Amino acid sequence: MSIITLTTDYGLKDHFVGALKGKILSEYPEASIIDISHHIDAFNTVEASYIIGAAYSSFPKGTVHLIGVDMEWNKENQHIVMQWNDHYFIAADNGILSMLSQKIVPQKIVAINIHDRLPNDATDLDVFVKVACHIAKGGLLNV
């Protein structure tokens, strides 16, 4: 069973969470999708890190945690994947994962570099979904 958790600041009033789940299932129909929270205050990386830190260890090792908070890709805010405590965390390099991994050294951190291999209209969310599904299917971080 491949689990992908979702933690976002999207709220639940509109289509974004449903669309996110639809994109995951379109890419990987066998995925089990678990909501951790969609009520993180907008762009609140400290709150996101706290929520993820409190919840991730309740999941089996190998779980993929997609964190959609302050995720806009730009020169200062790159996208990364961190393997930490036998879990995988996909987020922007905005401090969330640094706060999370203060006491345990990450096993591996890699930059996501597939942006140019996706269609021109692909969103940051599409990048995260592609990477989350790749890892959940057993893919390696160095691909």
C-alpha cells in the first residue's frame, strides 16, 4: 500500500483539494491519499512544520508527505524532496523541512529538477504530484 499524505493551506471551500486528489489518482490510481490538514494558515511554514512533525510518525515508513504551503517555485524557493526517518517529504525549500529535521539528520535531500520536462502549463502542484507518485510507486530520488 502506497500512502500519500496531504498538508496544505488550501482550505476546503473550493475545488483545490479535490483537484489535487484527482491529479494524484490520475497519475497513480492505487495510491491511498490521507489528509493531514488543509487548514494551515496561508503561507504559515511554522504551522505546517509543526503539524507535519506531530503527524508523520503515525504513518508507516515509506509514506510520502506532500506539503503544499508556500510552494511557488522561483529562484529563492526551490522544490525539494527529503528522505527523513524513512519517510519522504516533498515541499518548497522555504524552511518547513529545516524546522522539521532539527533533531534527526535527513537521510537524503534532493532538488526537484523536472520542471522543464513537464508541459508548459504545468503548475507547481503538478510537479509535486508527479514526484509524489514516482516515489510512492517505488521510484528512486536520484531519477
